[in-house]
Amino acid sequence: MKLQNLLLLPTSFAAVALAGPISYGICQGGCAAVAVACYSGAGFIFGTVPATAAAAIPAVLACNSAFGTCSATCAGVTLLAPIP
């Protein structure tokens, strides 16, 4: 058996590398930007509304829900994406 074949054999069993962490960060950044815009449209500043107050304000509650859905979608889609 050639030395070249011996060196290539272990690499053929290597796991597929994933681009998940990079694309996940980009996706989460997009989600956060949309959440900031949503809060701004509702007249609030993202990150400054206490949880008890957020539960009583329908617009903020909708922004939080959309942000959570977007974040969950990012995790489900981007962390399994292979490197191109």
C-alpha cells in the first residue's frame, strides 16, 4: 500500500465541518436588529423594559415573541449548515 493512501485513509473518516457558529452569529445579529427596530417602533428601547412591564404591553410582548421565534429558527437552521 502506498504511503499516500495511508495518509488519506484517516481523512476520509473525518466528520463534516460545519459553518454553524459563523452563520448563527450573523443570523442572531439580524434578529437583534429587527427586535431593536420593533421596540423603537413601539416607542421603547430594547433591553430597558423590565419583564413585568413587558408582559403588560402588547407591542413589546409581540416584539419579544418575534425575537424568540427568530432566534429559535436561527438555531435550527444555521447550526446544521455545512461549510460551502
